[in-house]
Amino acid sequence: MRVLFSAACVAALLAPTAAQASPAEEKSAVDQRVEELQAEHEGLSEELARVVAELEEAEEQLPDAEAAWEEAADELEEAQRKDDELAARLTSAENAQDDIREEISSGEDRIEESERAVVQVGRSAYRNSGVTSDLAMLVEMTQSENGIDGLARVDSAVRGQRRTLTQLGEQRSANLNNQDRLDAAADEVSELRDEAAEVLLEKETAESAARDAKDELDGLIERKDSAAKTIEDNRSSAEDELRRQKEEQDRLAEEVRKWEEDAERDGVPLPGDGELRNPAPGYPITSPFGWRTHPISGTRKLHTGTDFGVPCGNEVYAAGDGVVVSAGTAGGYGNRVVVSHGKIKGQSISSTYNHNTRLLVSPGDTVGQGDPVALAGTTGSSTGCHLHFEVMQNGTYVDPMDWIS
């Protein structure tokens, strides 16, 4: 049975797998992940966030790429096996065809030789006894001085001629049979050549698919290794930056604790038993409070507040009644406002508003819930416009969403 390699099979090998995304889809996924990483890790540069996103993308695609390469290699191996098998069959068929041609040529030589022998026998009989027919043979026998000798000569000539004629007929019959075999061999060779051409297309397609799959796999490995090296090269500096941020967080928290202690000792009037509300109503949460593993350093870091997607220049509001503890530049926090709300449910509560482009209050100001305290921005260790809102309970960072209603 002939092996037919259909156009559908070719298309199946050349087309990308269903799980393989297009370059545009891959870029969109990476861009989205970059935004997520920068939202999760304030101060993470777009360049490093993209490296991390590309590493994750490469690692996610590697298993499928490895499977595709293995499948393509198997397809190529099978195509090579078919090609080798057909090549052997075609060589055998062509050799058989040559052998039959040789047999036919040799038979034709024997036919010519037998035809010459028949003629020669007839001529010899005629010269020796003058026999040209059965009647002439009887005449020869009666006229011969030795009729028995004449009969013997004629009989020998006739029998020799008959043998030669029999051989001639057999050889002609053999040649006709060989011609049929040659026609069949020619048909087989023609079919095998057609099949070989189809298998060659299958092999070439499989080779192309295998090359593409290997290139895709090698490219992913190269991207993965390159991204991993970049991350490793930046690990030390990222650890130093996180350490500085932690020291800054602790220092600022200690300043708030000390201010509240001094305010209580000095009798500074503070609100009490109030409540907190959303400082950015109507804007989405882009990154919640909580622990997360930094993608560069690999260390766990507390995201000390809740981020709201407030565009640059839009007002942010005091979460509750209070007194402004500080308002100014605070390193990685950028332009920062801290408001103390006094005791709420028996706990000393303060709130902070960070990365602002402009501050609207000054230290010592009294603010009411909902008063604008700043315009949102992206100052300090920030990669985009937003409000980083914190709540401190007794000087310790806690989840703001547990306090704002």
C-alpha cells in the first residue's frame, strides 16, 4: 500500500501548536506581568520587572517547547526510516528491472541463434540428401544405393530441426513472459518513485519542523539563562535596597511612635474613638498589604500598605480626623504625609499617604475626615502614579483594609 502524505499532514507539522502563543500575545502577557510586578514591588524598575517577566514566560513555555522538539524529532526519525526503506525497495526494484532486461536481451540472442540453426539444418539436409519434402525423402530412399543410410541422414536432420524449433518456441515464450515481468517491474519502479517523492516531501517537512522546534527551544533556553544571569547580577544591589527600605520603614515607624508618646505626655488634643474611611474612594486597589517574595533578591518583604490606582495630580483624602505628624520628603516613600488619629478602639492609630506629587498640609495641621491632604504622584521608589496608603497600630504596620470602612 502506498503511503500518501497529505497537505493536511504538512500543515499540521508546520502550524504552531494550540498552546503556543503568537509573538504579539506573548508580548502582551509580558507587558501585563511587568505592570503586576511593579505594582507588587514598589521601586522595581521596568527593566528588571521585564527581565523577571520574560524569565517566567520562558520557564512556562519550556515544557511545551521540549515536548514539541521531541515530537518533531520523532516525526523526523520516522520520515527518515520511511525514506531509507523506500530507497532500498526502489534500488531492489531497479536492479530486478535491469536483470529482466538482461534476460530479455540474452533470450533475443538465443532466438537469433536458433533461427540461424534452423536455416542451417534445412540447408545441410538439402545439400546432403536433396530432401525438401516427405515425397522427396521417399524418392531419396528408393534411389539411394543404401536406402537405410539415406533414411538415417534425413531422420537425423529432421529431428535436429525439430529440436531447434522447439527451443526457439520455448525461448520466444520465455521472452514474452519476461516482457510481462519487465512491464510489471517498470510499474513498480514508477510507483515507488512517486511514493519516494511523497516521502521526501514528508522528510523535508519534518526536518523543517524539527529545526523550528529546536530553534524555539534554544531561544527559550537562551532567554531563560540570560534573564537568570541578569537577576543574579542584580541580586546583591536588590538586597541592599530592600535592607535600606526596611531600615527606612522602621525609622519612620519609630518616629510616629515617639511623636504619639510625646503627644500623649504633652496633652496634645487628638481625636478619639473615631473611624477610618477609604482615602481614595472610587479608585481600584492595585496592590494589597502583605508579604511577598522579591523577584530579584528572593527574600520575603512586607508590602506595608494598600496601593490605590490614583492618577497623578488627583486629590487623596484624610482617612479620619487627626493631626498631621509630618509632611515632607521621606526617601523611598517620596512626598509623604503622616496623620495621627489618636485612640481608636483602644489602639493608637495613624495613617500615611505616600509618593505624592504635592503636599497640601503641614506638620501640626488639624484635618478632618475626607479633607484633601495631597495630590497623588509617583515620587520616591515608585514606578507609576498611585497612592501607597498605610495604617500603623501602636507604631506597627497593619493591613489598612481592616480599618477603613
